[in-house]
Amino acid sequence: MELQHAWLALAVTAVAVFIAFRTGASEPTIRLTGMLLQLLGVGTVAWGVAQTRSQFGHASLWSLFRSWVRRFPPFRPKTIIGYASGVMPGFTGHAYGTVSPAPLQNPTMEERVALLEAHEKELRQGLRQHEQRLEQHVRQAAAALADEASARERVVQDILRRLETTATGGIHITAIGAVWLFAGVILGTGSVEIANLLK
């Protein structure tokens, strides 16, 4: 199965040679056999183009032809109604708030110190919360960046693989076409001489 393309090329060539060189084969038979091999060789070009298009996710030539035929205007034009609509993107927002104790009327020194300590405690707690949020956002951004980098690397590797396959992967199709064209040119060009030789 690994050599399926080679077996295909050799089998078709062997059948064509058998038909052309069998006893009593006429010149038109040899010439038509060579022409058939040449057409098969040229057909491998279309085969290779179709494979290249499918590797890059393009539609096949047959589906493109059918869509082109369907775009022909009908004999009775249909009424076309157009409309447009729009959607405004949503808005999101974030807010943070803190509540501080109200100042006292004519506070003593101890009450002022206690109030300042409470404010300091609130400031430290708020700062700690903001640091935690910042660290969480940094971790999320780093994880998203790593995922994006790995996704880009996979895309680049896939593109390189497809380019390599496009450049060298169709060599088996080209070889099949070369074998068929080689045999077809010999049979088609030298059909008279081959027929005379067989007689």
C-alpha cells in the first residue's frame, strides 16, 4: 500500500503496452492508446492542483464551477429585498469603594490616634486587595500570552508542513504523469513504426 501510486502508474502503463504490442494491433489502436496515456498524464496536473487546493482549505474546482453556474441570472428575475440592522456593543465597568469612619466632634488625642490607626488599617487592606487583583490580572495575562504563543507556534508549524507538502508532497502525482506521458508520447508518435514492426 505504501507504493500504491507506483503500482497505479505501472499497471496502467502495462495495460497500454499490452494493448499496443499485442499481435495484430493496428496503427490507429497504437496511436489512440498513446493519446489516452497522454491525456491521463495531463490529467494528473489537475489531480495535483486539486490536492494542493484541498491542503489549503480551498473549494474544489468542480464545486467552484457549480457555484459559478448557479450565479447565472434566471430567466425570470426574483424580487430582492434588502435590509440592514446594527447592534451596539455592550458597556462594562468596574468600581471599587471604601467606607471610612466619620470624624468625631472635638476628639481627644487618643480618639484621634485611634481614628488614624483605623484609617491606616483600611488603607493597608485596600492596598493588599489591589495588589491581589493586580497579581491575578498579571497571571491571567501571562497565561493568555502563553496560550496565544503556543497557538501561533502550532499555526506556523502547520503552515510550514503545508508548504513542504505543496512543494514536495505531490511528487508521486508528478511521477505518475511523467510515466504516462513518456509511454504515451512513444506510442502516439511512433505508432506507424510500431505497427510495421509488429507486422
